[in-house]
Amino acid sequence: MKLSAEHKHSAAWFIIRDYATERLSELRARLEGDLPEKETVQTRASIRELKRLLDLENPEQEIETDEQ
């Protein structure tokens, strides 16, 4: 899946991007603390997913979906 030029400039994408960027910063700061292993793994997974979401803006990024 890629974002079209129209979607990249939509108000909804700006809101999503701003939220994801802010949340990514919060999660990265959380990793700097002393977390149990399970919470560390969960936080890293959340970071990975937010980064994938933000990468939709890059034209070379394509995410496979089950939709055909």
C-alpha cells in the first residue's frame, strides 16, 4: 500500500502523522527507562509499527496487504 499524493496532503494524514510522530517520541523515551522485558518487547513492537505507518509517506515504501 502506498499513499497517493492526494492522501499525503490531506488533513487526515497530517493529523495521523503528527500523532504517530509524537507517540514515537514518547515510546522512545520510555525505552530509556528501566522496563521489564515484556514491556520492552511491547514498546519496541509499537515503535516498529509506528515507523511502518510513517513510512507510508515515502514513495519507495510499499506494504503488502491481503487485498487484491
